[in-house]
Amino acid sequence: MTETADARPDKVRERTCIGCRKRSSPADLLRMTVSGGLVLPDPGRRAPGRGAHLHPTIECFELAVRRKAFPRAFKVPGPLETTGLREQIGKEQ
């Protein structure tokens, strides 16, 4: 079985924070998924579905909310519930 990481060993993986729009290593970002209109953190990076990434800081979270980046990142219509995500980010700081 071939893994994608072995296919391009010189390729550095980067993801873009939906808040500040800066590129970082996936290890520096919190992956999130959406389920039933609720944004859920995915610290293990294994949840199914489309993921989005965010620096685990209140500043990046607030920027993402202000820019309405969550629905765009997940490609879903309407507002999403982010209260639980904000509480978790606040605990980590």
C-alpha cells in the first residue's frame, strides 16, 4: 500500500488558517469539521468530511467569525454554530 506522504517526500504540507489567512503546518492549526450546523473541533484529524483549519487563538477565531469564513470554508449555506469551538479555544489559551 502506497501512502501519499511517501510519494512526495520533499513536499512540505501546509494549510491556511481561515481566520488570519496565513499558511502553517497542520500541526500548528486546529482542524474542524461541521455536523448538523455545528462546528466541531477535530484534534485527531480523523473525522470524516470536509475540514477547515484555524490557529487555536481567540484572535484568529474572531477574525473568522467577522469574515463569515466558516460557511465558506465548509461550503455550506447559512450561519454555523461556533460557540462550543470558541469555548474550547478559550480553554487552550
